Amino acid sequence: MIERLTGTLAAVSGEAVVVDVGGVGFLVEVSGITFRDMPAIGAPVALLTYLHVREEALQLYGFSTEEERELFRLFLGVSKIGPKLALAALSSRRPGELKRALVTGDAAVFASVPGIGRKTAERLILELKDKVGEVGLPGGVVVSGSAGVDDGPMSLARAALLELGFGAAEADKLLARVEPDQTVEAIIREALAGKA
């Protein structure tokens, strides 16, 4: 497997880049988010990669963050979501926003991606909302509430809000208005509804 590429950005073309590594140019497809993070041509670049193997082709996909690559892998695990649709979803929003949409069941975020209809968006949420909490959360905290028994729903919800990009003070403020005797998912949903 090719885990990462470190070299020089040799060219950009559409939604792909060419990374020159020791005189060999690797064509790497990237999301719109990663594409915007690319340096100028000729500058050093490092990309985390995923090698997709098919009968007729080997295709490299590149990511600027581990969080984005992990979401890509999760998306590929959903039926009818291939690399192109997974990349399109990652191009639509930053990983934290996509996680938030999965946790809150916001199918409209995914249905707005070209090629992903309402039914596919709902299936994506159904299959991934319990898994997304495992992506990049410190200590393996799971948003669905299946973490250690000592962790109460409020502390798990707070950890999830922090991972979704909220500051500590903002997360505490959102949770202060929430009824604590609920599931972690319900607490997060209510907290995010109060934000709107």
C-alpha cells in the first residue's frame, strides 16, 4: 500500500494533482477541500493517500488530513458509494461539518452532493452515524454512547461537540440548556438545534 507521498507539487489538473517523488510523478485525485490546501506548483507537498484497486486500474486518492482520509474510508464501506461519490461528498464540506451532519442525521447535507440522492444520503447516515464517533476522537470515545461506562451522556456529548469543532465554552453553553437525562445522540441533537 502507498500510505503517503512526500515530494514536489508538479502539476494540477481538474481535481487531480501530480506529486513528483524522486523523479516519478504520481497522479493523485483529491477532494476540493484538499485541492484548496495545495501549495504553489514547485513547492513541497505531503499527502496521505488511499490506493483504490480495481481489475482494470489502480487509482491514488490524496488527503491533507487523516480525518478526511478516515471519512473517505468510511464512505467507501457504504453500498453504492464508490471513490468518486466519496470524494464528491468530501469536496462539499470540511470533515467536521460532515461528521456533524452524520451525528445529527442531516440528510440534506449529503443529498445536496451531485450523485447522492435522498435515499442514499439516508442510508449513509444510518450506516455511519455510530461509526463516525470513532474517527479521530481521542481515547476512542464513540458519539453513539458506547464508550466506557464511567462516561456520562453529557461528557460524551461534550467530547463530541469539541470534536465537531466547537470551542469548550461554546459546547458548555449549548449543553447548559439541554435536558441531561437523554441518550448522547438526543443531547447532541438538542444542543445543535439550540445553536440554530
